[in-house]
Amino acid sequence: MTTGSIQRTPRAMLWTTVAALLAIGVLFVVFRHFDVERLSDIILGAEPLWLLALAVSVPIEQVLRGWKWRQILFDIRPVGTLRLFSAVMVGYFANMMIPIGLSPLVRAWLIARLETLKISTVLLTTAIERFVDGIVFAVLVGVLVIFAVLPETEGNLRLGLMVAGSGSLVLFTALIGGLYMVKNHLIDSNSLVGRFVAWLETLFGGRLAGIGLGMVEGITWPESRWRGSGIILASIAMKMISTSHFLWVGLVFGILLSPFDYLFIMVVTGFALIVSRFIRVPGGGIMGSAFALKLLGIADEEALTMVLVVHFSVMALVAGIGAIAMWKNGLTVLELRHATREPLN
């Protein structure tokens, strides 16, 4: 990716503006009956100590991501959990500074730089880690559909979640299975995949030279069954921690829902994030969370306050920890931009 590719074109800036206005319009429609006067009563009655639980849960979730990533990388290089956690937070921070989906590339670049590995190798391990998360998310959607009492809506919400969850399960299973299927063909000059990779290496010159071998090394799964099981368990634990975010902020305002209600919020928020990233509309997580809380019958004032507290707390924590991690690694924003131009070999 060149420097020019991370600069916003007029068309991209126009779409970002339109998308932002669209997101604001959706929130206005959802919270059109918002009572500002009642908001002050809600804030005065808050129990802010519960925010400590939220503040602790956010970094713990990402430490678990670092540990999970360590298990995938282990047979390639046993990198420390805290180093991987630091790379994850730098990636998130980079995505906040340059919001074009740089997080996986930046954290792969940083670990490759620190551990003298190929960027393409590390990048493939981040892909596998995300695909596992996608499969676990789809399974949790299935649990929600089968066992939960869902809010009543005009459409068939259960059917919609079933279709979306099944589609996610098929997609992520196919992606991770596809990687292992093509692994042995990536450097085989007699195969169609191998010839395509060789053509890419020639087309992009030094930037992609040797990417096939790097990808082969990165398509890995730990030989140890304990580590393989740990990857799945860590992903489940991360989803449970993510589900707890609205538990903690709800307790701040005296709201306690059922366990399946929190799972419902996490699932709807997750699908909203996926859709918003695909169509490049900002605020997908906020809109998804707001929509879920409204379906659960939470009043406008509590719903909007809970949504904003959760999402801005997470953003503040990610920004703060990410900035510290950048400083500890001696990085600057300019170096993060440089990461997008590094050869992947």
C-alpha cells in the first residue's frame, strides 16, 4: 500500500461525510423521544464504581487475545503474551488514527519487526485468530437462537439471527478451511494457486517477493492439543467478557438484565459492526447496541447513556493503552504509516 492509498480522496471524504450523517440520522430516529431533563436524574443516581469493572474488563479481553495469538504463533516463534498484547493495542490505536482497517497489518508488522519474522507469516496468524473468533461468534448466535427468549419485533428476529449466524459459520469455516486446503499449493509452480502467487510476486516486485513461502509458514495450528483447545477457550472467554460490558455499565445506572439479554446485545452489536465496516459507515457498534437496548425495552435515556459510556470508555482505554504501547516500542504515527509500505516478505 502506498502513501497515496492511505490519503483520503475527495470521493472517500464525501462518502465518509454522508455515512456519518446517515449514522447520526439513524440515532436521531431511534432516540427521537429522548428526555434531556430526565437524563440529569439518571446521571445523579449513577454508581460510578461499577465503571472500574468495565475499565478492567477491556484490557483483560485484549490480554486474552494476546495469549490466544501466542498459541497460534507458538510453533513458529514462542512470543510473549505481553508483547503480543502490546502489538494488538498498537494496532487498535493505529486504526483509530488512520481508520482504514490497518489494525491486523500494523500488529503483524510490529511483531515481525521485533521477532525478525516475515510480515506475511505473522499476518496469516492474525487472520486465523480472527477466523476462530468468527466461528465462536457464530456458535454463540446459535446458542442465543435456540435457548433465549428474544424480544418481539415486527419481523422474524429469530429467523434473521439464524440465517445470519449460519452464514457466518459457513463463511469463517470456509475461510479457515480454505487456507489449509491451499497451503501446499502456494509455492507449487505446477498448481493454479502457485502460478497466481508467482504472478503476484512478479507484478508487485520486491513488496510481495517470497509472499507464498511466508503465507505457507503462517498457515499454522499448534501441534499441542492443549494449545489448540486453549485458542478456542480463550475466544469463548473473550466473547463472555465482551458480553459483560453492558452488565457493568447497566449496574452503574441500576439496570440488570438476564444473561441472554447481554448475549443478545453483543450479537446485535457484532453484526452491526460487520455491516458498518463492509459499507464503511461509522458508528456501527453504537447503532447496533442502541438498537438492541431499544428492542429489550430500555428507556431512551438509559439506553443512549449506556451505549455512549460503553463505547467511549472502550475507545478511551484503547487510545490510552495503545499510545503507551507505542511509546514503549519507540514508535510514531509516521512509522505506522510506513508499516503499510513495508515488503511482506
